[in-house]
Amino acid sequence: MKRSIAVFVVVGVIVSLGTYLSSGSAQEQQTGTFRGRTIILPESSIPRPGHINTNYFIVGSREFTPQPPFGAETPGSVACVYQLVSGPTGCPITTSTNVPTGGVGAIAIVDAGDYPTAASDLHAFDAQFGIPDGDFEVVYADGTKPPVYSDWEVEESLDIEWAHAMAPNAKLYLVESVLCTAPQCNTDPTWQAVAVAGKLVAQNGGGVVSMSWGDPEFPQELQYDKLFTAPGVTYFVSSGDSGIGVPSYPTASPNVISVGGTYFNRDNNGNFQNEQYYTGGGGGDISPYEPRPTYQNIISNIVGNFRGYPDVASDFCCAAIYLQGWGSVGGTSWSSPTFAGIVNAAGMRAKTSYDAHTALYALYGKGLAYKHGYYDITTGDSHCTKGWDLCAGVGTPRTYAGK
């Protein structure tokens, strides 16, 4: 069954994904390409102050098809590259079929709008890739079903399918809320949904919360940092798709793990060659408002007195998803649920995100991160240097070690 995704095509290349008009109204026409495939940016992914934005783009076509698009990464291919499973040499997409089997406690995804076909779409995705059906539940943040927002259905599909693919044994929640816009709220989905997600995960023995949305940073954001402190819960947030130097919240919070974006280089036979940052892709910045957390004292020479992000990164283009049909989607909206799922499957149950950060940066400070579970991203942009940087933070996952 084909599904037409209602999106706005916007003019420009992927470097310009974060542009918005000074009036606050979304631009209507920009296009670009990634490896020869058309990039389609939904209106929901264009950052505007006081308006929550998603962090994904559609690759190839808005018409979803009966089969996964050629070249779209699968759970097996990503797990193979990140050495989470055994796989064929080169981890080709077509023959990398082993998928992760772990997962503990719960994973909660926070998104806006109702996703009526969430359960059936997740089942179709799982069946395609040999992933066992999980314990999945949709929760309305305020107890009332929100309306459907077509752009957000793509976001929700991407989030639940890839978090579950990386940690199929974890209980999975999709926490839905309504959208609100400035001046009624600073960011959205509502903070109530974040609180509900944290409570659900804590009640299920701990785990992770993933949020793939963001809002340009604002002076009052520090008062919201306390929402990311539920006991036994580690919070992950997309760093944004607007490139380096474009601040975003809640990824800037010291109480979340900010996840940036990279991409895989493959040869003509589909074999994985290396991983790099893409200029203008994953976001990275130094917050103008959040003081440097103690765990980042080790990189104070880079970030100065303020919080720097991302902390880590993961592949951001391009993933197979199922939404009443198959499509290919990219963005740090994919990076966050993927990394969150990997950490959940690793079985790490930190008391708080701050504790998880402390462990990560301690590993980095001891010079062990690149020996135990991380790959240093040093190419793709002038900001990508040896060690922690604004491209990919500490780096991308290799094995479950250090997670």
C-alpha cells in the first residue's frame, strides 16, 4: 500500500535544514540531494523560535512503497557496523540480517500527535527484519487522545521502530501529547509528556527516554532541566539537523545525553568503509545559557564555562521505516532512538543521566573511550578533530562497551 506523506519541499541543500524566516513563518520551497537522492524536508523540521521542531528529512520520495528502498540502512546493517551482532565482512545492507536481542526495563518515546497505526506499523517493521514483537503501549500524556499531525507520524514511526529494533526486549511506550505554539509555551511536546515518560520508565525498573525534537535555546530553559531527572532513567535527545553553531533545547540540558549525526560511507559493492560527520547535518554547539557541568571539566579548554554538545553520535542517514508502506528517512531524529536503544540493550541502568555522563566522560578522560566502545569521528568538517568535538562529541558506538 502506498502512502503519500504530506510535507513541504524546501529549497537548499542539507546544510540549510535549520533556516527559518525572521518573521517566524516557515519557508516553503527548498530542495537538495544526498548521494543523488532527493531530500524532502517537512515543515515540522524547520526550526522557529517558540515552536517545537522535528529533526528528520525524507530521502528519495514522499510516496512510500511496498518494499524497503534500496540503500536504506536496516537494523541488521547498523548493528553489524556498530559491532552489536556478528555479521558478514563489510556489513552490506542486503546480507546483514542479524539483529540485536537485548533490552531491559523500559524505553519511552515522547512525541506530538496521535499515531493511529503505530502498533500495526511496528509489527510490519519487525516482521520484515526478523525482530520479535515487543510489549508496546501508547500513552496519552494528559489522558486525552491528541489529534493526528501528519509530519509527526513519520517522526513517531522512526522513533518507535528503531528504538525497539536496538532493544527488542524492553517495554516500549509511545507518549503522545498535543502541540502548542508560542507564546503559550516555549517548547513542545508538552513538558507534561516528558514527566509522564520518565515516570513510566522509572516504574518499570528504569531504562531510557528518547526525544527527537527541539526548540532554539531560550533564557528560561534552565528551569526545565529538572524534568530530566527521574530516578533510574537516562534521557537522550537529538542534537538537531541545523549544523554546528545552531543552539537547541532540550539537547543543551546537562541532564540529557545529546546525540549528533554521522553517516556511513560504503563502496560500490555496499561494503562499509568508514563513518564521518556531514557538514550541516548533525547539530553541535556551546550553550549560551547552560553552565558547564562538572563532567565536562575534562573539556573545559574547548567549551569554556558553558555546556557543550553533542555528547555522542550515531548514523543519521538513511534509515528504512514503515508507515503504511516503506520509506527512507534521515536526521538526528534517527540518531537519538538508535543510541538510546543501544544503551538500553547494553543493560546499563544509571541512577540519572548525570551519572551516565560522568561515566562517559571519565572513560574519555582516562583515554579509554576509543579502546572500549567508541569510534572517534575526525572527518567531514573542519570542526571534527581528534577527541571530543562539536561534530560527534566523544564519538559513535562500537560494541556495547562503555554504554
